[in-house]
Amino acid sequence: MRFIVRWIISAATLLVITQIIPGITVAGWFAAFMAALFLGLANVLIRPILILLTLPLNIVTLGLFTFVINGALFWLVARVVDGFAVANFGAAFLGALIMSIVSMATVSLLNKK
């Protein structure tokens, strides 16, 4: 049940992000749900590998390079999912930052039982 709630909140967040950040577009709810699903899969499957591969750079930047990885995954998902587009890396970076903040808040609220 928590998975579905997080998925819905992520899709809604993507739709809100399109209103806030110029350069990010989502064709509709279906595209938002697919993008949220693929973002979740990318964060579970690809992100740990990228963080491990870039560990020295992450240590030197005190973990700030993780934001670049999140932006790159956001941009990658936009390249894969039809109906979800990101114009440039700056928009992807900001979109990933907002998605991360909302995701952390969602997890925090759902785990307060």
C-alpha cells in the first residue's frame, strides 16, 4: 500500500514540477505515472552503482556530487519515457532536487505510524 501512495505522490509531484520549472514537460497523468515508476526503478537499480563508481568524487565534494547523479538519472528517465521531457541539465537538476525533497518528506510521513 505504501508503494502505491508513494507512486501517486511522485506522479503528482512531477505534474507540479512542470508548473514550477520551465523546461520540464509531462504529457499527462499516464506519462507522470510511468516517469515516477521509472525514476523509482532507476533510483533502486542504477543509483547505487553510480554512487559506488563515483565514490572518490563524492568524498572530495562532501557528497554534493550525489545531486549531479540525481539530475543525470532524472534526465535519463526523461529520455526513456514518452511524454516526459527535460530541456536541459539545469532543469533536470532542479527537478531531481524537488523530487528528492518531496520523496524524503513522503517517506518520513509514511513511516510515522
